[in-house]
Amino acid sequence: MLWPGTLIGAGAGFAIASIPGAMLGALLGQALDRRLHLQSWAHLWEKFGGRSVLRNDELLFVLLGRLAKSDGRVVDGHIQQARQEMRSLEMTESAQRRAIAAFNRGKSGHDRLRGYLRRLSAQPHAAEGVLRACWRMVWADGRAGSNERELIAQWGKWLGWTSHQVQALASDYEPQKRPLVTGSITYQDALRLLGVSATSEPAQIKRAYRRLLSRHHPDKIAGSGATALQVREATDKTRELHTAYTLIRERRDFR
């Protein structure tokens, strides 16, 4: 492990007072490393560059935010997928707040992620989990753009995966390779849930979905003073609406 403060202190001390200076400088630098939790040059750059060092539980959501914004616009599907990842990880309220902040931070695209991902490559199971979550986010809007594919390919390389291995994961989440029955919801169930027909225009289906999503959104329900049970029910309803809309969009082949 690299301790930048220790190296800088030792180098500066040696230049000033030879070996005794190097020893004193190394001790002072080590104290700085420990106080600021510096473990790499990337950490040092981020500390003094005005951006906080990412925690392990924040890195995933920075990646997801970067993917969601990579094609220029974050859509409802991206937000819902990020929330689903939080639920899957059973995050506490404070962890969810950090995840949301990390997601928004990722949208800016300013973080240098190579060092973080190279360190994560030492944890194969965690690395695979990150890549799978990334593909789930990519397909949240029903399509995988070239920018998104390039990002995941690069991140996979830093994680020690081959391009073939990274691409193989995509097939697990690609919409057209999933059956047209998701859980207990069939295509006809999805149409009924959104209140549309098989001949409805895509624009009409989108309006119906957005109207229902706005009506049942858990944040809106929570803001109206609803009980915890009502919020959970609204969350389940929102998930059903998203599943139904995705199912119809895949069958009808529109964005």
C-alpha cells in the first residue's frame, strides 16, 4: 500500500537534512497519512482537489450515476433502478442519503475511477456485483447506448475482466432476451395496469405511465403524511407500474 504523505515527508526531509531529516519527515508524513486516511496518490489528489474520497458503499452509485447521465438525460427508469439497488442492499437511511449524493456526484463525471476500480479488482465477487448492477442500470431505459457500453467495458478492464466476460453479463439483463412474463405480470396484465390497450399509441402509453407514477410515487405519498405501510404499498405499486411499462415497451419496441 502506498502512503503518499510518508514518501513526500521523507523526500522533503532528506533534501533539507539528509538521513535524519528523511526520518523525521517520514514520521510527520505518516501522521498526515493516518489523519487524512491517505492510501494512494489518488486519495491525496482528491483530498486537496476539493472532492472527498469515495467510500466503498458510494463507489457503486457514482458508477450508476455516470451511466444514467452518459446519454445526456436521466429518466424515471434510471431513478427507479437506483432505488431498487438501495433496497436490494438493505441500506439504512443514512446510507441511502450517501448513495443519492454519490449518484448525483457520478452524473457530473468528474471523479477519476481507475484507482478505485483497480483496488476493487482484488475482490472478484464484489467486482462482479458492481458490473451486474451497471448492466441493470444500462437497461433501465430499455436500451444500451454506445457511451454506456464503452464505460462498462473500460471499467471492466480496470476490474481485471476481459471484454468478452463483461459483455457476457449484459445478456442476463438485455430486455429482448428476457421472457415477456415478468413475475406474475403478463402482457395483458401490464396493459390493464396502465389502463391502455394493445393498439394505444406509444405517446399515450407514456402519458398513462407517467400519470400513474406521479400519483403513486412513494416520495409524494410520504410527503402527504402517509403511514409507513402506505409508503411501502406505494413503493410496491410504483415497482409494478415500472415493470408493466417496461414489458409493454419491449413488446411494442419503442423508447
